[in-house]
Amino acid sequence: MLVVFVVLILVIIGLIHFYLWKRLVRDPLRPGWPRRAGGIAAITLAVLLPATLIGARTGHAEWLAWPGYVWLAVMFYLLVTLIPLEIPRAAILLWWRTRRRTEEKKEEEVRAEEGIDRRLVLARGAAIFAGLTAAGVTAYGMKSALGPPEINRWSMPMRKLPRGMDGTRLVVVSDIHLGPLTGTRHVGRIVDLINSVKADMVCVVGDLVDGTVAELGRFATPLADIESRRGAYFVTGNHEYYSGFEPWIEEVAELGVRPLRNERVEIDGLDLAGVNDLGGTQYGDPPDFAKALGDRDTTRPVVLMAHQPVAAHQAAPFGVDLQVSGHTHGGQMAPFNLLVGLQQPVVSGYGNVDGVPVFVTNGAGFWGPPVRVGAPPQVTVVELRTA
């Protein structure tokens, strides 16, 4: 089954690059060395993409990460630009063909030659427009992704919240994705931002890393500098399971961030619960909502930390007052957010899922391409208010 999946992915990558070669190389260029060079470039890029996905994942060719992932973003926006142009392109070509058929026979050869020139101009215009658009959007997205996260503030009225906890600030951070492209200052910059808001509690809701403790442990050490009146807490995301979740749970705990492993803690008049990510099931580490949320005093409000927003469906029977999540990256690269919405009930910001208020932060890092378009990196401050 895995072999079939890999072959399917390679075929799709090949077809995409064939389409891009046709629209960006063959159509706008006359036969000659520029077209041959473009063909070689298309083949090289088609090989680069799977090599990057495999090499970066296994840790054997991390040097491919920058060119490979940047090309993935450019390729995505080339497709986003070129595919919608197919309709007006086809309409223009059809109009030209219809017009030629009405020309007199003596002008037919001349008109045919003009038609060829027009098609060449049309192809070149589309290629230049798509190339400039993809390059510009990718550059903008890289500036956003590699820049500092912004602070996103949101106020949550909570009926059960004791008056003494009114104004409690929960800092929610997710999807830091410490990895080969993030650099040594990535976590430290995020921790500085967290500390700037004087948090009462810090909730790290998964996807902290993309690599093992041996590879990335030294880059996570700034987590020990988190300042929070009532502590910092962590739940696993799906990427922890790809990176060796048990060593990372131990590492995070040693840095002073308490893992919540299908459990809850009582913090003054509030319960803070955390469940393992849904992706942990296939690794023998599934979420257990009954263990984390059952047998509690239901007169107390409970905030649930769960990496994926879709977990709210399973949390709903337990009367959760607020779920904080990440995972979606806010879509990371618009219009990809439209596809994320097919898999998750909330993509960014606030939503209600089966009666559970859910707030989804965009995440402070990125996965894959170092590009964010329409979903800037953020650290969210949730202020709990007495309703």
C-alpha cells in the first residue's frame, strides 16, 4: 500500500512539472537552447521536490530543505495563478480560430501566421504574469513566516469563572515546528514575546518540533525561560509522534513545561486539562477524554488543551467551557485554508463545535515551505472574563 502511495505521489509531481514546463517553457519559447534549458530545469525541479520531502524527513539531506521547500511554495502559486488563466486563454484562442474561419481564402495564410504570433504573445504574457505573481507572493510569504510572530488578543466570557480569576491571561502557542529552517533564535524570540504579556498560564498545544531531541534539543532550551504566574503546560501534536514523542515529553518536562498526558490540574478556581493528540493512537499513545475530563467538579470551568480543533467533537459530552488548539496554521498559504476547512471544523480564530467554544491559533512557526500568506504567525492571548 505504501509503495502504491509513493508511486501515486511521484506521478502527480511529474504531471505537475510537465504542465508547468508546457505553460512556462514550451508554449512561450521557440525551439532552441532556451527551451532546452527550461526542460532541464523542469526535470531538475521535479526530482528536487521528492528528494527534499524524503531527505528533510529522514535527516539525510537537510541542505535540500531551503531550495526544495521554497520551490514547493513557488510551484503552488504558479499553479494557483496558471490554472484559473486556462479559461480566458481557451476563450481567446477559440475566438481567434472562429475569426480566422470567416476570413477570405486569399488572406488565410497571412492570418494563420498572425494567429501563431498571437498565441506566442498570449503564452508569454501568461508565463510572465504567473512567474512574477508566484515569485512576489512567495517573497511576501517568506517575510511573514520568517518574521516575528504577532500577538493576537481575544476575550472569552466564561459563566463559571470565579470573580477572583476575572482577567486571567492564557497565552496559547502552537506549531512552533522547530526544525532545519527555523534557526537558533526561533524559540527564544517566541519566549520573549510570551514573557512580554505577563501570562497567568502558558499553553503549548503541540507540534513543537520536527526532529529528534538529539538533533534539536539544544534549540528548545529557551523554553526554560518562560515566565508564567501559574505555570506552563504542554500537550503533544501529531509531529511529536513523527519525532520520538517520549524523549520530547521528558525534555519538555526538564525545561519546566509540564506535559498534560490525558490529565488535568486544578488552578485556583479553574481546571486546565490536556489530551494527547489524535495522531498518537497509531503510536500507542491515544487521547483519553474520559480520563482527562471525567469525574470532575462540573461547577468549575474547564479549559481543554487539544492540538487539533476536531478533537472538540469528542470533548463535547464532557461540558468543556473552552478548547484551545492549533494544528491548522490558519491555512498557512492561502488559498490552502479552503482545503484545511474540509478536515478541521475551525481553521483560525473562534468557532463553536458541538457546543464547545474553540479557539484556534495560527501557530508561531511554519511547516514545509517557510512561507505564510494570509495567516501570519501568532502567539494568542486569551483573556478569561467573568460572564
